[in-house]
Amino acid sequence: MTPATRASFWRDRPTLVTGASGLVGGALTARLIGAGADVVVLERDDVPQSELTRSGMREKVKTVHGSVEDVLLMERVLGEYEIDTVVHLAAQTIVTIANRNPLSTFESNVRGTWSLLEACRRSSTVKQIVVASSDKAYGDQDALPYTEDAPLQGKHPYDVSKSCADLIAQSYAHTFGLPVVISRCGNFYGGGDLNWNRIVPGTIRSILRGTRPVIRSDGKSIRDYFYVEDGAAAYMTLAEQLAMRPELKGEAFNFSNELQVTVLDLTQKILAAMGSDLKPDIRNEATNEIRHQYLSAAKARKVLAWKPLFNLDEGLTKTIEWYRGSLRSS
């Protein structure tokens, strides 16, 4: 799409964002507001520190309080607000919480997905649905990088929840013709992430406080880190492309900078960028986590003409700036 066409596409478009108080949801909501969309957000819990609240975006959107697992609520929201486009981000996103509380993770990630999609199936207005899956949906694979035709074979609670949600989204597209497209991204990072046990925000906060950053694993796990603004832009691209090309329904796309970065290397990169000589506290306590992950974005580049807006260094610089400002004022 040209900038003019994109602006025309989103202007006044009734758009539902689930999980808007989360990291990616906040970034996506900001982009949608900037594009002129008529944004409705679903919020289960009140999070005063979220970007949705602290940035003033809440005054520019319609907020519905409730759970994505409530199919009757989802039907009401889609109908009463005449929703055209849905971006489904609501999920329990922390691996350690999934290991500790698998039931709540399955409820939000699996039941939440089928409840929303069933409501969409009954809707007369919904035209595009973007479902956020994850690289975790692939589980452990012998062949890397992950490509979209790799089997979805999660084994541990969080990974299984993403495999299931992904497959459910595909089934609604292929069985019922629902206009669903699926994104699979790596580990998101960026300003606004309040999950301090994640490596990027936790490391930055520790450095700003003058304490050693904690690495729960042995630091050697390889991950695919993806800047939140790139994720938000990718979701909008998927909705736009699906509107023009209905044959994309049921398709999944990886989005990635296609880098292999160990947890320790990322921590040291942040330490260097912040001019800190603190040493990481490597605890080697993590369990039930995939050892080596990274994605191929070749399909997105070819089919969607997509490319990332930020490289890792640029994303980290912007992220550090956000936390310096946010934590200083808090």
C-alpha cells in the first residue's frame, strides 16, 4: 500500500484490539490512533502503568472491560461497535507463569482464541482478523530457522498454548472460511514492557538501579528478539494485505530480524549501550524452555514485500531511552 492508500484504509475503520494494555497492544493502539482508526480495546485488568493509560491513549479509544474468553461479550462488542478489523493479542505471555499456572494460560491463550473466533464467525461485520501466534508455537525443531511449513509441536504449557491457538485459527479459516491470518514473531522487546522478569526490561531496570541484572537461565539460550514497533507495523500490514488479497486467509507469516542472539550476549549488549560495568547474575534456574530459536522471514519478505523498520541496535537504543525517561519520572 502507498501511504495515501494506507491512510484511507484505516481512517475511521472500527478496529478491535484485544490485549491493548500489553507491550505490543500499546504500540499497536498508538499506531492505529495515528492512522485515524476508530479503536475499541478490550481490557481485562486495569494497569495504570501501561502505555494505554500513561500516554493518554485511553482518552482516544473506546474501552471494554472483560475477558476474551467470554464469547457472549465478544459477540456484543463485535456487533455493537460494528467491528471491521480484529487484532487478537490478548494472552498470558510469560513462560514461567505458564509453568506455574498452566490452567490460566490455557484459558486465556486457547479458550480465549476460540471464543473470539467463534464470535467473529457469527459476526456480519468482521472482514479481517489477525491472530498473534508466536515462535514458541513451533516448539523444539531439529531444522532452524523456523519456516512456516514446520510442524507446530509445543511440549510445555506456554508453547502448547500457542500451538493450539495457532491451529485453531487455521481451522476457522479453512473450515468456515473466516478471514484469519496468523503472525509468528520472536521475543518482543521495547518501551512499555512491565514484565520485569523478561530479560530486556529487567536488565535495564537493574542497571538504572545500580544492581546486577539477573539471568534466570545459563545465558546460552538463543532467541529471536523483535522490536515492538516492528511487531505493531507487521500486524497492520497483515490486515491491509488480507483486505486486498482474501486468498491469504489461513496463512501464517514469520516476522523477524533473522538474528541468533544468546541471552547473555543481549544482556552484555545492553550493559555496553548503557555504559555499565555491572556483571550479570547468572542463576541457571530456568526450566521447560526451548533452547534454540530463530525465525526465517523469507515468506513475509516475498509475499508481503515486508522488511523490518529497526535493527537490534536501533530498537535497544529506543527502548533504553524509554525506560530512562519512564523510570526517572516514576
